[in-house]
Amino acid sequence: MIFVLPADAIPSGGNVYDRRVLDGLREIGWDVTESAVTGSWPRPSATERAALGRELSAAPDGALVLLDGLVACGVPEIVVPHADRLRLVVLVHLPLADEGGPDLDAREREVLHAARAVVTTSPRAAERVRAHHGLTEVHVVIPGTDVADPAPGTDGVSRLLCVASLTPRKGQDLLVTALAAVADRDWACDCVGPLERDPRYVSRVRELIAAHGLDERIRLTGSRTGQALEHSYARADLVVLPSRSETYGMAVTEALARGIPVLASAAPDALDSAGLCFPPGDVRALTEALRDWFDRPALRAGLRRSALLRRGTLTPWTHTAQRMAQVLANS
């Protein structure tokens, strides 16, 4: 099998998922060739499109090819001509119209209709992709989670953490506005995630922080991985993910794996019943949820208990690999 994925050094949930699936398939005995393609996906240059075309042309007839949707869905002119010759399976981490622009919608639809199978990372995402693109079936392969030791936190209230790329879809601007409305409470917040994807948005968030006088309380730390990210989780009393849209929300389960309470929007499949959920894009609801967190000790205690219970029910990465193997074997 060949796995075509973006050669992207910027940390993201999609990159982690791809890598863990790749490693997991190999661990259960699959022979997987990694094809990491460089490009400004989903809008590659002509040179980058040609390189992807060469990768697909080199695959032998009948080969099973799993393609990350970020690479495949923006270039139907490259991917679709191989659909009769290869067994193409497309993994949709995020519908392209959500972050790449509405002009990519029709291109994504063409690719997905040509594929042998389409995979998404949550039941809600699968239903949305199926209905939006008029597909007969969309498979679900939920991201795994490595259960960790419970995070000690600080005082149990005041240390907030948001782990997400700094992009409009992730909603850090909403979080800044809501935190400004509860500035009279005692809190500090780290926004951990890549700053490279949308510099204009990062500038807007920095300006918003400054306008509210929160420079000493909200930090945009940039990417953290490994022990640095683990340290951030260890100090967190509450994880907030204010996304305008999500397909799953791996940061939610990463927090719950450490028993950290979560306040999130747009990630009900990941959150389950273990945290506070507010409507996407609703600053007022986010503000009220934060007030409840700061002002209601019994609520905080209940959320911590729920997070610890959810911690024991999370899907392991071994299950993710096995489920992906089932989909691929039948494609």
C-alpha cells in the first residue's frame, strides 16, 4: 500500500493522525510505502502538481493508495485520471471549503466521487461530507489517544490552555474577546500552536489582545511538541477549544486523556459528555461558560470527575490502525 501525505513540518492534528496511522498499519503487518509530497496544499504550484502526478504514475496497476485529502482534493486533474487504474482511498481531515475557500468545493467533490472509499475522522464529519457531496457512503476512523498521567494543574481554576493552529477556524479571536469580558477574574491563558499558517490572522489576534490590555495574561507561544507540550498540559486547569468548525478535535481528547476539564465548541464527538460545549462562533455563550467555570466550584469539580471518567473510554491508536486496515482491505 502507498500512503500519500503532505511533507509538512508544521505540527497539526492531521499530521499526527497520518503519522500514527502509518506507524500503526506497519505495526499490524501492513507493507506501507510512505510518499510525503512537498507542496502548498491544497493550492500547489504547477511543479508540485506535476510531482504528485509522477508519484501516482509510478504506482503499479491495482495498487492501493491512501491519499490525505489536503493533498488530493484540490487537484482532481491530477488524481482523477488514476481512479480506474489505482484503488484510491481519500482521507478527509477537513473539508477544503472550511479553510481553503469555497472555490475548492467542486474540486473536492470530483476527487471524492472518483475514490474507491472516503474516510473521515468523526461520525458528524462523515455525515456532513456524505450529504454535502452526495456520496453513498463515508467511513469513520476516529483518532486514537495515548492515555497519560492525570495533569496536576495549578490552583484548579486559573490556568487556561488553548492548543490549536492560529487560524480563523480555530477561533482564538473569540477566546480573547470572551476573556476580556471576564478580566476581573484571576486567570492566565497560553495559546499554543503554529503561527505560520495565517500571519494576518495572528496579527489581528495580537492587536485584539493589546486592545484589551491583556498582553501579560494571554500568550501566543507558537508550536510546542514533546516535553514542552506535555509541560503545557501538566499546568492546565482548563483546556478551551473555541473552534468555528472541527471534524473531530484531537486537542479535546488529548486534554481528557490527562483528566483536564474541557470547554469546547464544534467537537461533540471528541468531547462526548465530559465537558462544557457552547455553540460555534457564539462569544456570549463562551463568556458565560467561562464565568460559570470561574464562579461555580461544584461545576469545576464535576467537570474534573467527568474528564477522568472519559479518560478511561478513549480510543487507543491501535484501534484506529485496525479500523483503517478494515476500510483499506475492503476498498
